[in-house]
Amino acid sequence: MAEKTIFKRIIDREIPAKIVYEDENCLAFEDIHPAAPTHLVVIPKREIASVDDVAAADAQVVGQLFVAMRAIAAKLGLSGGYRVVTNCGRDAGQEVMHLHFHLLAGRKFGWPPG
């Protein structure tokens, strides 16, 4: 049996997190090492390791994550814009093998990222 990721432990309420949004499919919480004034992590409750592991059966859940991010941005008044980032694999900077999106706002972002 694989060890639970930190995100699964947050979903299961085994460790605390500052949750800002939750529905039946997803959870959003404040990042513990923020890279912007607003930095949330948005995850599916279903365990999907990365973008490489998204299957056709996951389409509704992944779509719900984007609907949730739009709702969160509206609720927080992020009218100046925000960035949504995901990393796929260790070489891209993915540290937790549970699909997640970073929602960042509150400062100007450059391009290209990274």
C-alpha cells in the first residue's frame, strides 16, 4: 500500500490546512510557502498523480477544478488577474504526486515563467 501524499492527508483531515473552498470533487487551501500574496493550491479529492495520469473518466472532475478556480477568484475579487500553474513530473517541479493547480495573484507576473 502506497503512503498517503500530504494532499490526501489534508483531504482526510489528518493534518490541518487553511481551506478556502471545498465541494464534492475538490479542495482549495492556502499554500504554506506562498509565492504571491494570494497563493492557493487546488486539488481534486480523487487521487490522480499528475497531468500524465488524467484519464477520460477524470474529465468532469478536472473541469470542476477550473470552475472552482473561477469561483474562488471571483469570491476573492481577483479582478486584476491571476495565474493558474500546474507542474507535471519531477523535472517540471512537481513535488507532490497528486494533481494540483496553484492559483496565484496579488502581484505582477513575468513571462516566460520559470
